Amino acid sequence: MKQWSALIAVFLTAATLAFAAETVEKVQFEGLVHISEGVAEQLLVQKAGTPLETEKVDKTIERFFGQGYFTDIYATYDAGVLTLHFTEKPVISRIELKGWKEKDEDTLKDVVQLKKGTLYDPKKLEAAKKRIVDNLSQEGKIDSVVEIETEHLDNGSVAVTFVVNEGETILIKKLNFSGVEGLDPDVFDENIANKEHQFMGWFWGRNDGKMMLDQLQYDPMRIRDTYMQHGYMDAKVDAPFTRIDFDDYTAEMSYQVSEGQVYITKAIELHQQTHVIDDAVLRDVITLETEQPFNIKTFRDDAERIKTKIADLGYAYVRVLPDLRKDKEHGTLEVVYRIIPGEKVWIRNVVISGNNRTLDRIVRRELYLGPGDLYSLTDLKDSRNALGRTGYFDANTIEEKRVDDHSMDLVVKVKEAPTGNIQLGGGYGSYGGFMLSVGVNDRNIFGSGITTGLRLERSQRSNNYSFNISNPRLNDSDFSGNFSIFYSDFQYNDYTTHSDGVSLGTGHRFSRYISGFLNYTYSNVNYRDVNLSLYAQDQQRFFESYAKSAVSVAMSFDNTDDYYVARSGWAISESIERAGLGAQANYVKSRTELSKYNGLDEWLGFDLIFRYKARYYLARDTGYLPLAERFYMGGLGSVRGYESYSMPYYRNAISGDNVRLGGKQTFSHNAELSFPLAPKAKMRLTTFLDWGWIGTSSLSEFSRGGYGVSLEWFSPMGPLQLVFANPINPETDDRISHFEFTIGQRF
């Protein structure tokens, strides 16, 4: 249509101007909106002050058509004035999806890729239609139909609606492998995308059997790679033969496999183009074993470890070229790593961007590479992880900008995370009555890296006030400092507690992952309105008022890659608290905590995270171990599904109430699987299983378990966690809690 319109316009223009042989004194434009007159004048071939020529006017119109903004252009000439008349393409004022992901802004942005205000272009609409069909194909839908409906509105704009008729999902009812003898076909199931439907395939962990059309071309390569992990280096896997029954949209797939022989690793050789490191050092990082079946995955991992080892010496542009020499006659294989180290590289400059709030020096102090330093790949990776552990940023990247063979710049790009929040709350509980709370805290106040917190809470049964401030890097050094002060009152059913105190501490970072801490706490605890008749004689001493003066020493190891949503690494801590320095409380407490994080994206193809957390606390009474200093179980951090700190307890025969007397040792562990729920909204869904033990003389005295799901959301207020839990085989007197939430804590 555009070509015909252009030809007609040119023809009419020629007819209009054929008689003219005059000078163009002025050129003017009518109907021009999307191109400014300044730009339009640059496109003119027929310019003012030159003789009027039909050929130049034709070329001018062709130039304007080439901009893609117009449906029609024609020219008129009158008394020395050349006027170009434009009819612009209409603007799209509304874009909708109907029948599929309606009102899904992410789909409109990522799939349709059309915005309000863009010019109506049938070619772009067809391209968007194709992307929708392709996206449905990736979801396993075939025979999908997409129609485009356009409505010309009174204001001259166009409303576009993509009417989607989703196709059918193909279910793989049978998956056959011919020629498979050396391996169990179930081994392939871990790697391939298109899997045979299993009974109860809708249940998590089972195969739903839905065909993923976009992955069909890659599955043969995945099967072959699985074979090569078991030494079958000559394995061949043909594209699957697929038979689809369009009556019920089920399919049967067949793979033809030629396994070949298993190759045994005979030798591993290292050839350095320039000798920069002792071969023995490199051999220490090689895990591939001789006289064992060759494993292609181990082979690749070893190549990466060799590269890292040499890159840590400053050879940023090192290349490791692996080579395999097969001996088919004897079924052996020689591995050769050809290493080209290149030149040593130094860091010329470090540029930081994206830190709109956090000060530059706060970012720089977490980096293990600076101007003038020799390049190290491990230092670079550790710098990324260190930035993630601060909790100040949503994301960070460090780009390597090559300057020449001997130098590079590092460009650190960060995205600020919400580190502070103001919490205003109120509510009513059957136990605590009306409650009003105000909380202000920030992990990175004014971008300084300093953490501050203030909390004021008042209800009919309790008053809690606290203030804390800490600096993880005093004066940007390896020393840290913290200070806190608190005051609280709480009225239980059979007594009231009052406590106030102050805490002061310091710490030192000994290495990238290991830190030590020293803390001193002084507090007073008073009991009032205690009905001692409810307690045995030997239990009444627990309600004596006391003062605590205690010193704590702690060590921690943390090599995780992120503070809130870690996907790799360990977090381990051990602390010893000694109370009895001139006060009534006299005891020793040990706290051991461990967390392990594993991201499973590499193996499963989506961002699933496995977490394991455990804690073991032990207390020894060396004079007086108060009730408030004992250990309790239940709630977040131990066993979910029960009220916080509600265990252990015993049933008081007089009052009929549960009486908490605490324990001297407790152990709990938590296993969690965290799924991406809405990545763009930074929302995850986590399933968990908890189990814990607690007691006075042994852990077997009290044991409970719980399970459930939690919603993790990195909200504008900070990290928010909503926990929905159920107890496992609870006892009659257990205090159950099906819902809890927390703001600001590590997931």
C-alpha cells in the first residue's frame, strides 16, 4: 500500500508541477506532527531559493516516506510557495490482550513489545502476533490462533486488541529409547526438558509430561551430554520421532541412540605456552581421575578451575584450550589442556555507578580490587559477593573494560535496595488487647553503611522501647562497633516482668569471610505480681529479681553471595556468653548456628534455592540461670507452627495453665525450598519442614515438628515474610500459631 500511495503521490505531483518552471521562494509543511520543521528542512531535496524541479520534489517525497511516519504525502505549488501536505499514521492509544494473560503488563512489555503512543504499523502488529504465538509454543501450546482487531477512535487514534485462542497442550504419554544399553533411561530424565507423563504429574516433583516445543531441538544434545558424563564419547542421538494423536493431543516420542564405547581417561597433560605457574599447582585443582571413565562435566569444570588459578596471578585474558585425544582401538582417552596465559593485567581505574544514595567509599571498601592492583579473578568474584552480603543493593555487576594488553578498568554497577522502613501498626489480640507500635530502622542510613533502629510499642499488657546503632566498618576499617539500649514491661497470666539494659560491643574482620566480636551487656530484670502458689518450692526462685552482667565472644564465617536471598555459600557462627561479673545471674551459654544455601538453577533451569539451617544452644548453670535466660522453642527461627517461645512447658495442676520454665539445651533444623513466584515483583514462595528438640537434662524431653509455606517479598518497606504453618502431630496443650510475619530479616 505504501509503495502504491507513493507512486500515486509522485504522479499527481508531477502533473501539478509539469507546467511550472519557476523558482521556489518558500517551502512550507502542513500536517507535520512527529517530525520537527528543522529536521524536515534537512530532508528536502527541493529547497527554497532553487529552481522548481519535478524530479527534486519527487525525491523529497520519497525521503519523507522513508521515515515511516506517513500514509500519504503530496505537494502543491502556488506563487513561489511549495507546500508539502502530510497524512500521518494514527497513534495507538490502547493495547489489549483478550483470551490470554489479560491485563498482564509484563506480557505486554516483554512479548507484545508495543507501547501506547507508538505509530500504527501493520508490520509491527504482525511481528507482535508472531511473538505471542511463539510464546504460546514455548508453553507447549500448538494450533494457537491470534487475531488482530483494530478500532479507529474519534480522536484519530487506534485501539488494538490481540484476540488469542490458546491452542492445546500436548501430553507425552510414552517416551521410548532405542539402542540404550549402558545407561538407565531414567538418568536422562534429570536433564531433558520433554519428559514422559507420570501418575499424579500435577504434584510437585512429578513429571507433568507437557511437551515443550521450543526445547525439542536441545534434548538430543542433553542426552548426548549425559552419555559423555559417563565416558561415552562417541554417543549419537537422533532427533526424536514424534507421533501426535490430535484427537486427544497426546504424543509418543522415540529416540534412536547409538552409544558407542566407554572411554577410560589414560593421561592428563598440561601445556603452558608461557610457563607462569608450577604444573603441580594446577594438577591440585584437577578432579578428573585417570583409569576411570571420562566425564565431560568434570573436564569442563577442571578447565574453569585452571583458568581461575592462572587468572588469580594477574593473567586476566588467559585462555584454556582443552583437547581430547581418543584411541578408539583401546578405548582410552588423553586429556590435554593448552594454556595461553597472555600478559599480566593491572587495574587502571574503578568506576562506580548506580549508587544514588550509598556513598562511593561504602562501595569501594567492599571491593578487593582497586587502582594499581594486579588482576585476580577470585578477587573479582569475591567483590561481587561482598557487595551482595551488605544488603544495600538489589543487584550488582562488575564489568571488565579492556584498555590494552596490560590494563583494564572495572565498572561497578549497583542498584540500590530499600534498606530503611517506617512501621506504623496497631491491632487487637485476645491476649494482649489493643496495641500501637512505631518502628523506624535503616541498615544503611543516609548511605553511610550505618544501621540504626528505634522501636516504640505499647499495648494493654506490654511496653517495649529500644534503640540501637551499629557500624560494620568503623572509619572504613576492619573494626565494627555497636550500641543498644532497651526497656520493656510484659504482663503474663501469672506474673509481670520488667527489664531494661544496655549493650556495647566491637568486632574485627580477620579475613574476607571470618569475623570476631566482643560484647558486654548489663541489664536488670524484675518480676512483679507473681502468684507463687502456682509453683513448686524449687521453682519459685526463678521469679527473683536479678541483674545480669555478661561478656560475649563470637566468631562467624559467611561466604554467601547475598544478604537477603543467598544462592550459594555458608553462614556459620559460634558465640560464648559468660554472665556473673558482679551480678546475680551466673551462667555460661553457647550458641552455634549454621546455614547452607544452594541455588539449583544450573541443574533445573529455574531459580530454585535449597536452604538448610540449624542451631544448637547449650546453657550451663554455674550459680543462677534465670528463667528469662533459658532457651525456648517455637515460632520463627526454630519450629514454625507453634507460638513463639511457647515450649517447653508443663501443665500446672492448680491453675490448669501451661507454665514455661525453659530448657538448658535445644537443637532445631529447617529445610526450605524457595521458588520464584513473581521475579519482577521480587516475590518468592518457600516451602519448609522444621523439627526441633529441647530439654533441661536431655534433648529428648520435648520434640516437635512443623511444615508450611511462606511468602517472601522484597517490598518497598524492606524484606517481608508471611509464614503460614501447621504443626506435625501437636499435643493437646500445645499453643498453635498458623500465621506469623516479619519485616527486615534475612530469608
